[in-house]
Amino acid sequence: MTAYYNPNAPKKSANLSINSDLIQQAKALKINLSKLLEEKLAQTIAAQKESVWIDENKEAIEEYNDRVSKSGVFSDRLRRF
């Protein structure tokens, strides 16, 4: 996965409100909440940035796909298989 953040940036404290039952279960299972949040937050940010990029480039992607469906790709003339 491409990092959309600096994994070496310093840590910063944050106040969160989390369901108390989930906290108790996570502690019982020795789940590192900070690490889990960072991993899931990074995945969520990457997915949303990808979605934004697709939306921003939708017109160009559609035009490219139309051109390929009509004319094929550049390498079609060069391939020997």
C-alpha cells in the first residue's frame, strides 16, 4: 500500500470516546489500540483519496476507455503474440 502519510512523523495524543465494552474486550485480547487505529485510519484515508482521484479523473478515464474500445491500445500494432 502506498503511504499517504509520513509513518515517521512524531506521535501526538488524541482524546477519543470509544464504547467501553469494546475497550474492555480489546484490553483482554491485548489489542494495541493506537496501532490498530493508525492502520485502519491509514487504510481509510488511502481509500478516500483513491475515490477522490477517480472522481477527479473520471472524464479522462472515460475518454481513454472510449478511445481504446474504438481504436485499441498503442501496443496492439507492436505486439507479435
